[in-house]
Amino acid sequence: MDSKALEHCRAKMHDKQMSDVAIAQFEHMYKTWSDGDVDHCIREHDVTPLKDVPTFKQVRESMDMDFALEAFSKAAFLKLNGGLGTSMGLEKAKSLLPVRRHKARQMRFLDIILGQVITARKRLDVPLPLTLMNSFRTSADTLRVVHRNKNFAQSEVPIEIIQHSEPKIDLATGEPVSYPDNPELEWCPPGHGDLFSTIWESGLLDTLQAQGIEYLFISNSDNLGARPSRTLAGHFAQSGSPFMVEVAQRTEADRKGGHLVVDKKSGRLLLREMTQVDPRDKASAMSIRKHPYFNTNSIWVRVDALKAKLEEHQGILPLPVIINKKTVDPADPSTPAVIQLETAMGAAASLFEGATCVKVDRMRFLPVKTTSDLFIMRSDRFHLTDSYEMEDGNYIFPNVQLDQRYYRNISDFNERFPYGVPALAAAQSVSIQGDWTFGRDVTLYSDAKLEDPGRPSYVPNGQFIGPQGVEPDDWI
């Protein structure tokens, strides 16, 4: 790729008053990409499967809770909150999307997160600082909600740090893309691996250490299962590990996701994304028996260990570069093709000697990436407790397939479920094809299915939907 293209990207970032750290990080990723040094295959014969990971249940049964509480009193909570939810047609922070009602109040992701922190502070008498890593697009709206919460107060530790942004790259030329119709869409975040350089530049680690904080728990804001946990804080403190990844049991639905393996040569943990799997190794990599754990993207890290590692690399950790191919306007496939250069937070495990994993239950992994996920979270499968826990019976959910033409964007989704989503507790799977709008008190059961009738259709109040579609009212 022409070196002038990189210079143009650098100049564009400089004109936008991006920091030296942000520019240096982008330059590192750009050179890695232009040199073709990306998505290195992690061959099956070079790794061993991750096995015998301690479980949350084992940890809790053996944990001295006084020790755990002491560790928890030295922990801080960081939520990745830079996402706009563009995959669902959102133009604001995904964390401001209503999840469900609780005692007549509409609760958003952020309301629930704040509730989890406030509850832990009050019940356990711990400081538990909360920091949100916002983007330039999510900061103002997010802080407005935080400041309106009368029960949340924090002064010594910053409530937010701002993640970096970088230019989207024109796939054809390597130049920074130009999009005069909406210049804001010329920019993107560098993936959640950017967390580390953002933390470094913000001085957050120094602030945490000044407040006596030793451990940092980091998770996604759209994963309401990743609550603060004194049990895991105690286990992490007791382990002596500098870096701990929460993993969960893979199911058939998780076969294509990132998973943890052990590098034979170094003995260190590696996060292997499916883009890093050689085609010859795909069957092995997707075997849930051979590789039983997947990455939940929730990590624990020692503040001193992270600070030392960032100092070693001048704030820019050498993480594998991920190429994310999109269009400049993600909602319009006719706009120019671009790439976004990203890194993954969990990949940092390989940089820490002694990094470990802990197996958590599915109740700690409740991500919302699509309206199908939201469909489940808003259903009668869940109950939001007074402790702000998303509670379900077994956390094994039905496979939900919603017609992307009519339910992908949140505005279309809400329009077709004006009275809330149907009852889901009796359903094994759900398939809704076509343009269906739902009345009140609709119940889905068994393998619920609606075929596409080829026209907008309506499910009347109180109907039951099963394998044959809407059940007839008459008895035979």
C-alpha cells in the first residue's frame, strides 16, 4: 500500500486533534495490515485445548468470604460503553436501549448497570468505583443518564474515559475514506483492545492505585450478566494471576466464536478467533468437545501488572490486528467498502505470564448483539430482581430467528411488538418469517413458527403460536 495513504490518515487524525498515542496505535495497526501481517493462523498442532478450568461453583464453595470481601473492597468496575448498536439501527449508545420494565419503570442497560453497582456498594460497604469507556458518540447521552441517577455518586475516580477513534480506510485505495454526506461516518473505534491504550493515556491506573484499588474487572455494557462479584474478586486475588478471563461452556450455538487455547511453545493462553483458524483445522476448532470453553469478553486484571505491561510497550500493546470489512455507512450497503482496523481485549492474555481462566455459568453471559437477543431479554423468561440481576430458570434459551427484513432495526422491532414480546417460557425455538405484528398476551410454545404469508399480517390478542403457526380457535 502506498506510504502516502498512511501519511494522509495520520494527517487526518492530527487535524482532528487526535493524541499522539491514538495516532501511534493506528499507525502500528495500519502497517501491520499493509504488510499483510494480520489474522495469523494459530494452527491446531501448535496449541493444546484448554482443560480443567476451575468453575465458579468450585471457587465459591472453597472461598473464605471474608477474604473475598477484602479483595472486593480493592476492586474497580470498568464497562466498555462505546458501541452505538448500529447492527440494530441505533444512533445512540446501545446501553440507553430499554431492556425491560421493573416496578413500572422502563430500565435501560445503563440503569441496570448503575443499579448493580449501587446495590453492591450498599450491601457490602465497598467503594466499587465505576468507569465507563465511552466513545465520542456515546459520552454526552451516557453522562446525562448517570448524573440524573440520584443514588449514584463518585468523585475520586473518573466516571468515564474516552476511547480513541480512527479513520475508516477505503478498501480500494488504502486512503482515509471521504463521505461528505455524513463526515462523522468517516470515523470508527479501533475495537475493544483499544481499552488498554485509552487507560494508559487517561492516567486511570494511577488514580486507582492512589485510591487503594488493586483489581480491575472489565466487561461489555451489553452483557448484563457480568455483574460485580466478590467471589470472583476473591478467587482472582487468591490466584496470584495478573490476568484472568471468564470463560463459559461452549454449546453448538457457540461453535463459531473465539475460544481460548494454550500455546505449546510458551505455555501461555491464546485467544483464537475463527479468522485465525486454518481451513484445515476448522473441524477441530469448532469441536465443542475438544475446545469446551469460549471467551465471554469479561476479564480481571491486576492494576500493577497492567501498568507495568503498558509501560513496557509505551501504552500500545502488541495485539493481533483484526480486519473488519464494512461499508462506510453500515446501514447502506451501496456506500463505499471500507475496512476498520481493530484489536481484541481478550488477546492480551497471551502477554501475561501466568494468565488464567475461570469457568462461569451462563447467568454471567447475557449479551445483546441483535434484536433476537433482545427478544429473549424482554420476554417472560427473565425477571429483573431488586438487586438488578437478570434472573432466569436455567439460562438455556430457545433459538430465535426473526426475519431480518422486518425485525433487524429496533424501530421496526418495536413497531411489530407494540404490547411487548410474546410469552416465551414454553418455546423450544422461534421462527418468525414475514411481516407480522403481534397483539397482547400472545404465547409461543414448542417449536413456534410463523411462515411468510407475503403480506403484512396480524396475530390477534391472546393467541397461541406453535409448530403449525397460529392455533385455530375451534375444537374438533
